[in-house]
Amino acid sequence: MNIMPSAYILLNTKPDAELEIIHKIKDLMNAYNQIAEYEIHGVYGVYDMIVKIECPEMENLRYVLGKIRRVDKVISTITMLVIEEQEL
């Protein structure tokens, strides 16, 4: 089983900017669809949304994570890299 490097990013956004940010991240990810797969969801709670990113190479993952963290109106992020050896 070939497991790709992946990460979850929790995002806090400016008020009422969630849909705009989701569209910006979707556009960004469409530009990188050759190197990354993703899921994005708005959530209730301390954070406003969560993004899951998978890339074939860790270098690609780091690059895409950096781009997402710089999206306009994102206030803060927490990035959690998945421990590949513990995936089922």
C-alpha cells in the first residue's frame, strides 16, 4: 500500500469570509491538481474550516501548505502532518 504524505490544516478566517476563502483554496488547488489532492470543509467550533491535503512527495505538500497559509483573509492556521506509519 502506497501512502502519500498528507496533512490537515485548521483555519481561522476573518468574519464572513469563509465562502470566499473556500473558493480561493479551490482555485489554488485546481492549479496544483497534478501534485495534490484535497478536501475542504467549513466547520463549527474554534476553527472555521479544515483542509486535508495529500501529495505524492513531501516537498509538494510543504509547497501547497505554504500557499494555503498565505490565502488572503486567513487569520491563523494550525497544520498537522499525518504520521504515515500509523495510517490504516
